[in-house]
Amino acid sequence: MTDSPATHGTRRSVLKTTGALLAAGGLLGSTGTVAAADGWATAETPTDRTLHAVVETAAGAFAVGGGGDVLQRTAEGWTRVVDGGPTGNGNDLYGAATTDGGERLWVVGASGAIGEYDVLTGSMVDHSAPNDVTNNFNDVSVVGEPGDANVYIAGDSGKIYSSFGNGATGTWDQVTPGSGSAIEAIDFHGPRSGHAVDGNQTVFATADGGVYENIGIANANVNFYAVDSDGSDSVDVAGGGAMVHRWDGAGWTPTDLGDASLRDIELGGDGGYTVGSGGAVFEYTDGEWRREPTPTGANLKSVRRGETDIAVGASGTVIEK
């Protein structure tokens, strides 16, 4: 699978930049718990609240979760850099994404919470309640440079909210692409091209960021919770029943991984991961999925690949490899 040559701010486009900056700044030193070279190990964190998302940025890995917590991975360990979220009201944060290059971290969550955090300066801009919407936001995807990004948000009400003006007031549009079931996850591989999944076993594709087409998945029989969009003909979806579905532009290929409710999926040309309930981590290498042993039974919510691979989940759980 290949990324768009232009952008993919939500996921892998920041990894090269991140690696260079971290090597220069030494942020990938000891974090309190050192993972074995060939396996996962648990890292200490300053919270026991659920961590819902983890991303790579220009200043290392960040995780977001309950109570509006934003955590950063530093040489001294995981530390809380934001307490209370963008509004300060303690709304849970469910999704996170970065601008191209990883300098801005966008977060979304309960009661319409939206924030834009500068990982280099530590400043937070509150974009919450666009158009006075205070529904829960489940996920976010961002494409573009800091201050000039397209922002896409998955709403629990079944709507997708988009801003082509970096989240500024008056720049937000909304669309209900399906039946009104909650949009669980969203990911864009280009400025206006990407995919979303909802709670009605449906995958949507868009090429203009406004009109969404239903592209399946017929007879899936499981709920979808995660999507990884790498192109119009390269999409992976994960969900209940440990099912992963891959779209090649012509049709869907299902893979049954056994036993877990999968909550996130992260794939690239050289492999990747999907994670879920009961501490489940499956690695994709050499065209095959394999379950990896982990030191936790906690439900995992998100995974990201980087200089250090990281998965996060319930009770402030962070595992690293």
C-alpha cells in the first residue's frame, strides 16, 4: 500500500519528519519502561483514564483520552501536557490527527470538543462546537499545512463535518452520508479524498470532501470501527469479530483473525498492525496477519507505527515495541 505523494497528515506522512526531529532532539530515550527488541512492553503513564488515540507528531508520540487528557512521550516518560481538553471542561477526547509534518495536533471528543494543539509551543486553539454542534465527535482526519488544513470529523450523530479553512468559524459544512448511524472512523489520503465507516456496516468514499459514495461492505455481518485510507483503490477496514476487509478498487477481501473486536488499523507498504479487545495486537508482515503476544489484557483502542511502535487503551494502558 502506498501513501498519496502529496499528503497523509493523519498517519504516516509525519513519520519521516518525526524520525529526523527525534533523532536530533533525543526524545526517543528511555521512557521508564524499555521494550524488548522483539516484543511489546508496558510503559508507565500519568493516568488511569482510557486512552482513545495515539499519533506521531514532530515532537514525538502523543496520546489523548478521558477527561480531556493529552499525553506526550518524552525522554523522561509519558507526561500530561493538557488536562481538561481544548475547552478545559474535561470532555473525553476520542480522536487525534496531525497536519502535514506533524507540527499541529488536532483532537476531537465529547460534547463537540475540537482542539488544535501546537506540539512545538504547547499552545491550544479551541475550535469546539462548530455551527453550535455539541454532539460527540469520534474521529478526525487532517490534511494540509499548519494554519491551512482541511479538517474532517466523524460525528456520533451520523454526520461528517468538514472545514476547508483550518476550522475557522463559518468554514464548517456537514453531510449525512448514510442512514444516520454514527460515523465511527474517518481517514483521508489526499486533500479531499478519503474514506469513512459507520455503525451500519457501511464504508463511504469521497473524492471531493463533500459527496460520499457507499462502497460496501455487503454481508459483512460485523460492526466497523476503524479505517485506513491509502488511496481510492487501497482501503482497509477493521471491526467486530476480528474481521479485516481490504478494498482494491474492484472488490472487498475479508480476513478473519480469530477472536477480538478490532478498534484501529494502521498499514503501510512494509506492514502494519490492527489492535483490539483483550490486549489483542495483530501484525501484518509478508502478506500475512499474525497475532503477537502482549503484556496486557486491556482493551486497546489505537495503534501507531513510528521509531517506536505504540498501542494505547483502557485504564491508561500504553504498550511499546
